[in-house]
Amino acid sequence: MGTSYMGFVQWAIAAEAGPALQAMAPQVTSSEFRSAAYPGESFWLDTAINWISLMNDKENPLRAILSVQLGLTKKLRPAFTQLPLSS
């Protein structure tokens, strides 16, 4: 049982789990991940970086949530206007 990412993991292994898997309780997730990661067939870099930032702060979930709400995307926007992104 879990939310979001943990739900994706449950869906990923469900087909191979065999008869031992009797039930799943994924929450806040989808069985199809590609459309979220590649809307319009382009990788959604902004969302990926925000997610990575949230995972980096997962020991302090309140801080992670607040950082997103207080403008993590706004802080990162200048980085997305520079090419190549690796610099």
C-alpha cells in the first residue's frame, strides 16, 4: 500500500507477481506512467526535476512540500532557459 511512486512500483511488479499477489491498494497513482512523464511525447523535465527535489527532501516532507509551494519551479525556470541544460 502506498501513494504515488510506491503505487507505480506496485503496478510495475503486479503482472509478474503470480498467484501470490491477492490484492493491491495503490493510492494517488495510475497504472500508466508514460503520459505523465512524456506529455505530447516530450520528456517533462520540469516535473522530473521537481520530483527529484521532493525525493531529496523526503526525510522532511513538510519542508519539501513548502519548497514546491513557495516557488521551486520559479527558482528553476532560469535553468530551463539555458542550453545546454548540463551547464
